Amino acid sequence: MKHVVNLCARVLVWVLIIAMPIVSIIFACGYNINIVHGDSMYPTLHNQDVVITEKNFTLTRNDIIVLDKENGQHIIKRVIALPGETVQIIDGRVYIDGVLHNDVVDISIEDAGLFAEPQLVPDNHYFVLGDNRNHSIDSRALGSISIDEILGRVIKHFGKGELNI
């Protein structure tokens, strides 16, 4: 029994002294953890899901990102259009440069907001939407999002039950 206790103590010391600092350094060097608040990204993400983001990223269409937009509160959205593209929402559908966007979510948008008319996405900005299109505050209300407001690109997500937290 004493041998088992000594082994457990050694493992615990190893975890505390070696593993924890390594994990801390990895997260400090380019990754972050965020918790989803609300249902604006439903059905992809759910309230209280956990996402891991990378801080050094190149964005492409359909990436999911974390923004620092509302009073320091982080919000999560999907990149739909890139800098230099023209966006318009017509009859509930997104058009990019006049071509119907092949959306990952098949939901008709009820309110086009700022994008009822064609809008050019400026350099270093992105057009973003929540996947729960009709229950999301996104570029339709906020305008194009500056790269400076983007905290990270989601690389992994977990349902709250998957992490047992």
C-alpha cells in the first residue's frame, strides 16, 4: 500500500511541476479557451459549449471566430465574406459579389439590416453572421468586423457534457 501511495505522490508531483507549466506555456503562446454564451451559433454551438481558439490565424470563409465586440464581452460568429468582397442579403439569402453564397446553414434571413443594399467589406474587415441567423447580433447590425476585434479562430469545440464541467 505504501508503494501505491508513493507512486501516486510522484505522479501528482510530475503533473504539478512539469505538465501544468507546459500546458500553461502552450496556452500563453497562442491558444485560448472560451465558453459560449447564448444561442446565436445554434445549431453548431450551444449555450455553455467550450471552444478552443488559436490567436495566430489566417481567416477563410466559414471559419468560426471569437470577437471582443460588446462591452468587453466575447461573442462567437462565422466568417461569411472576406475583405474586398461585396455583400448583399436578398430574399433572405446572402450574395457575395453577386453570387448566391453556399451557406453552411439553411435558414432564410428575416432582417437584412445594414446589408439590404450592397456593402463592400473594407480591407482588414470581415462580414460575420451567427448560425442562428434570426436570433443573432452580427454584421447586419454591427457592420463589418475589424481584424483588430477578432481574438481567435475556433479550432475545436466541446459540448458542455463532453468535458464534464
